[in-house]
Amino acid sequence: MTRKRIRENLYILLFQMDFHEKDDRIEQADIYLDGMESADATKKAKSELKERFQAVLGHMDEIDRTIEEKARGWELSRLAKSDLTVMRLAVFEILYDEDVPNGVAINEAVELAKRYGGDKSTRFVNGVLASVVKDQPHPDGKVENEE
């Protein structure tokens, strides 16, 4: 399974979690993964999906705080669920996944927003994520938005 397909399936897993009780999320993810029947849904790909899903859940409070801080004037409850899910996935990749460059995380998020979001989703998602990246330190220790 390609990274793009893994990311899209992870988006779907994260999107559906808002419709289940917190205690049922892992079980629901297992049901989704068991139902994957495509040729590229190997045991390894399913395992990676589950690991990434659990990793996102493990950082959800920090991810949501970051989104709320950067989406000035917007409470999470007011955001479209598709946009919120896209941003949750991308913020996870930006903050916690060293294998995904920030630019790739943003570009992939914008693609998911085009596919699953509304007319203004891509601009909104791109703006929030750009703000998240701006505050990330570079390898030299400097923060991008420092003068």
C-alpha cells in the first residue's frame, strides 16, 4: 500500500472516530481494518495503519490544542469534521512523524481537503497548517517566525 493510500485510510479511521465512544475507537478501527479487502491491504499495511491511528490518538489532546490555537476564532466544535480530521492528521505528521517532511504533510492535507472538504476547505486547512509549521524549530534550533 502506498503512503498516499495509507494516509487516506488513516484519514477515514480518524474521521469515523468522532462517531464512536472513546472506549470503542480501537475496536472500530479493527473492524474497519478487517473489512479492507484490496490487494494492497497487506497485513503489514494494516499493522502500520493501526499503529499510526493509535499514535494519533495518543497525541490527540496536543493536536487539538495546536489546531485550536492556530485556527484563530474557531472552536473545534465549529469546524467541519472533514477539515478537522485532515488537520489532525497533518498536525500529527508535522509535530510527531519525522519521516514526513512538513511540506509533504501540508500538500497531502490539501489534497485530502479537496477530496473530502467543502469549497473553502483547502485554503483554510493550508492556512492553519502553514501557521503550525511556522512555529516549528529548524534543525539549527531557530524558529521560522523569529526575526
